[in-house]
Amino acid sequence: VQLQACGGGLVQAGGSLRLSCASSGSIFSLDDMTWFRQAPRKQRELVARISSGGRTMYVDSVKGRFTISRDNAKNMVYLQMNSLKPEDTAVYYCNEFDFRFETEYWGHGTLVTVSS
């Protein structure tokens, strides 16, 4: 399984970015997809998750600002990030969990930098 994330960049506070993650080599529609992030000198944290059935969950700090979605026909997961804050600055990682084999896969991160 390979995950390829893109869409990061530099944005001013209050701006928006849309992250995308393409999955290949899995039965994508059966897997949960999650966005994590890791800020400098901090532990990696879960940002948003979407289940195979489309249920979503978010860390409190991004509720109302971020939206996770998926397109099973394209094997893609997205993270729409609005009203960005400097504290959202981090490397964002795409994660896929395969329940059949209880295995998770990680993509390379994409850097999001929010300037104040």
C-alpha cells in the first residue's frame, strides 16, 4: 500500500488549504483513513478520521474548521482546512488502517505552515 499526500504550503492565518492523499494497493473502501499531524517538538496527534462507512471524528482544536472527506471511486481522502491558525503549523500525515490484516500504512508528510 502506498499513500501520497500533497497540498501543504505556506498560508496566512485565517486562510485555507486542502490536503489530498492518494492511496494505491489496498481495498480503499474498506479502510479507515486518518490525518495526523506533528508540530515541531511535539508528539504526533490525530487530527481527523473518516471510517469506511463515512463516519467522521475530529480533535477538538479543529472542530468547525477542518473537514475530512473521501472519494472511494478515486481512492482519495481530503482534509479541507479553513480559518487556519499558526498553531496548525505541522507536518500532516495520511494514515490508512486495514482491518482485515490489522495493519496501518503511512504516507510521507506534507508541511503546512501558517504565518501570523
